[in-house]
Amino acid sequence: FSTANSNFIRNIIIEDRENHPGKEVHTRFPPEPNGYLHIGHAKSICLNFGLAKEFNGLCNLRFDDTNPSKEETEYVDSIKEDVKWLGFDWEDRVYYASDYFEKLYEFALKLIKKGKAFVCDLSAEETRAYRGTLTHPGKNSPFRDRTVEENLALFEEMKEGKYPNGAKVLRAKIDMASPNLNLRDPILYRIMHEEHHRTGDKWCIYPMYDFAHPLSDALENISYSICTMEFEDHRPLYDWLIKELIESKQKPRQYEFARLNLTNTVMSKRVLRQLVETGTVDSWDDPRMPTISGLRRRGYTPEAIRDFCERIGVARANSLVDISMLEHCLREDLNTKAPRVMAVLNPVKVVITNYPEDRVEYLEAENNPEDSQAGTRIVPFAREIYIEREDFMENPPGKFFRLAPDREVRLKHAYIIKCTGLVKGDSGEILEIHCTYDPESKSGGLTSGRKVKGTLHWVSCAHAKDAEIRLYDYLLKGEDLEASTGEDEAKDNDFLSQINPQSKVVLAGCKVEPSITDAKPGMTFQFLRQGYFCADNKDHQADQLVFNRTLGLRDSWAK
Ligand code: ATP
Ligand code: MG
Ligand code: MG
């Protein structure tokens, strides 16, 4: 398990470079700025930036912003932040497909002049009817035989804004009988009278993805254009456009790999947007979201995400990865990094009746047994402490090794205590647990060797700080949700019916040890016996502590 999984694109590159010494690895990551990046994008980012780095090549960040209706600058900014946070650097190579609008227009003119593109007046519905089906060839558009001059004039008029949306399109002239539907005179340009987030109202015709993408790759000298499997059937069109329009010796080539799908997780941007817009989650960076910003806020580290992306490997066959594997990668990382502290989520007071009332001891506590460099901190101990309510039972079953009447437990870093009595409220609820402590049993002391079965975490009442703790669980209940390509709306809607109503539980009045009062937003800790928690990167403040549960301690990944 620890060795890297296979990556067939890496193997292709290695072989290519044996056959063509000096062939450069130039990749790009091409997000459409119509939403926030998610863990699926991380796979593509690690692949594209990772291969470039490994082979001393380059990777561009290219915003694929050819559809003005859904794109916004907010998304551009978040995408840049997320790619950087993941640990990758595009240096000065950030590009926008919209920067190529002029050049793409010229490519279109060239294609018209070659007799390989025409302006078509069929409606969307007619175009669909003419296209045919997988089993039936299509029919030529009645506008297919327009002369080059006529096409140039009409395309110019389209650009000038003479026609309303949908009145005309520019189409490639390839083959209406092709077994590949993508080659049946595909649309290259459409009319859209819409503001673009960068070019404003300069353009009212916009290139289709299939036209813009190969040509943008060529303009940027991309050698390996890596995308997901749903574009496999588009590759012949990619190659056709490159052949018709690009003369350079080294031509870009498209390679497809399988998308990442994760159990309990939906990744289609359309659904993620819906979760935000319907208030099902609080925001794009809600810690339950599979977005990079959500994972960051949840307490994920870039190291864990990169490790995960390497371990899942790259293949062409679709698969569903168990989310426990992502969690396993994070636990491995946090186990070595996260300082251990004590926090009581559901406090009940313990009074140590034989401990002097005004005494405070400052105990030394190890920060991380997995990291000898992590040092120690001071934890105050006094007569009144909090423990977890669940760590006490009045009538415990035999195997209960926590606190109960007449039973002993060790308080971590401190003493052994024994329960001697209870104070109850009117309705029988436990208000205080009374104990005595054994002064000889101090942790780390000469006489600390006495063994008891259970060890509890605790905090001193007078020194503890209040905190809000947010417990998160999977947003989706079903584990084996089928993979979504983001293109099947019915399937997407299915996800929305599987929302887990318990996915966020907020606990108020939790008590944390004073050492984490100055935790910076985003810092992660292991709360002893409870799991990993991070200071919320939005709401946590010095006078209002807010922690998110990142993960529990138990690893369910089956290796
Ligand atoms: P979605 O369907 O979630 O909206 P998308 O493919 O439309 O995603 P883009 O912004 O176009 O989103 O994606 C940028 C790049 O990330 C593309 O090359 C795309 O193939 C890749 N990508 C998107 N989702 C995944 C995924 N689940 N696994 C791997 N790569 C992905
Ligand atoms: Mg896309
Ligand atoms: Mg999409």
C-alpha cells in the first residue's frame, strides 16, 4: 500500500522521451471558473503539476472561460488560492482562454477560407434532428454549401452583433455520416449577448470548448493535454482541428484518465452550487463540502491530499474510491504533526475532596509522543476539574474501565482518582462527582507505577476556556452512490435526497485546556481520546474559540 500506485500517463511520458529525446513535458490545468475546486480537481492538479515537476517541465494554469453566463471573478480568485495552497506554482504562466478570443476568431476565419467551416441558420432543435443518431447517419444542413465569401460575411455580421442569440452558429464541415457524433459538423461558435467577466461586452460570439481547447493548447505549446474520460470521443475533433489549423512540429495531444469518485461524496459543481444556494450547507467552504476550501477549513493538509492523489494512481477505468482512504492519508499526516491537548466536549464537574482548595499544580505534558521535537507544555491541575460526562457511569457494566462509584482511573499527566460520592440535582441528574486522589500516583513521579485500567482526559475548571465545537459527519448517507459525471441531472438530483440531517452538530460550552487559547485559525490539534480538531479559519477568535472536528481517531481504512 505504501508504494505509489501506477500512473499510465507517467509511463507514456517515459516511453515518449525514450523515443524522442528532449521532448518536453508541458501540461496545463484548465478549470472553468464557474465554481470552487473540489477534491476531484485536486487529482487533476496533482497529475498535471506533478508530472511537469517530475520531468522538469512546465504546467500552466489556464482559466477555461469561454462561457460568459456562468463564470465569475470570485471563482478565479478562489481557484488560484486553492492551487497555491495545494503546493503548486504556475509562476508567470496564468492564462485565460478569453485572452485568445482574437486569435481564435482568426483561426475560425482560416477554417472558413479553407472551406472547412460554414455559418448555419438551423435552430437548435433542427440541428439535433439533422444530426442523426448512433445508428443513423445525419443529414447535411441546407446551409452547408454556402460560399466562402458568404460565410465570411455572415460570420463577420455575427461578430458585429447583427443577430440575436441562437439565430446562427459557425459549424465545422466534417462528415454528417461519421460514426462519431462529435464529427457531424460540430458547432464551433455560438451567439451569446452576454457580459464576460474579463472581456465585458467586446464579444457576442463565443467559441465552444471543443474549438477553444485544442487551439489554446497549441498556442501555449502544451505537449500533454490531460483531461477526463468523457472527452475521449471528442479527441478525433481535437485532432482534426490541430491538423487543419496548426503547422508547428510539436503538436499537442490529448490523453484521458478516469475521474475521481469518492464514496459519500458528490463532486459535480452543479450539485455543489445547489447545496450552497439552497442553504443545505453554509457556504462553498463549509467543512462538509468536498471543495478544496471546505477540506482546508475542515483541517485537511495539502500534504495529505497530495499523498492521497499519488496513492490512488491514474487509470482509464472508472472506479469509486473509499473515502476512508482519504481519511487514512490525513490521519497519517496529522498523527506526526498535531499537538496533543485536552478538551472536554460534554463536561461534568469532579471535585477532588482531599486536594487543597487553593493549590494549583503546573504539570508538564508531552505535546506529541510521535514527535520527539515537539516538546512539552504546562497544564494546570486543581481541586475542581471537568471530565466527559460519558466517562462516568453510576451503574456500570463489568467491562466499563472509566470512572464509577468506588472505582479508580488515572487522569492523564496527573494522578489516580477514586470516586467517593455524587451530588445530584432535583431530577436526579449528576451535578458533581466527588473523588479523592492518591498523592503518590503522580504521572512521571517515582511512585507513579501503580496501574489502573482507564485513563481520562480532563481540564481544570478554573483554568479551562469555553469553546464551541462543531462535529461534522458525511454530508451524504449512502456510501455506494454511483459515480456522477456532473452531466446527468437526474442522478445529481438523487444526491440531494440523500442528505444526512446529522452532518453538523454544534456543541456549546465545551472546555479546552488553556494552552490552546492562542491557537491561530486553521491550526490542528489532537484532542486526546476524541480525534483531530482545527481552529475554524473563519469564526475562531481569541475571545471566541471555535473548533471543527476534522476526523475521529479510529481508522477504518482496510489496507
Ligand atoms: P464538474 O463536472 O465537477 O463541474 P468540470 O470537469 O466541469 O467538473 P472543470 O473546471 O472543467 O470542471 O475541470 C478542470 C479540470 O479538472 C478538467 O481537466 C477536469 O477534467 C478535471 N476534473 C474535474 N473533475 C474531476 C474529477 N472528479 N477527477 C479528476 N479530474 C477532474
Ligand atoms: Mg469542464
Ligand atoms: Mg462541469
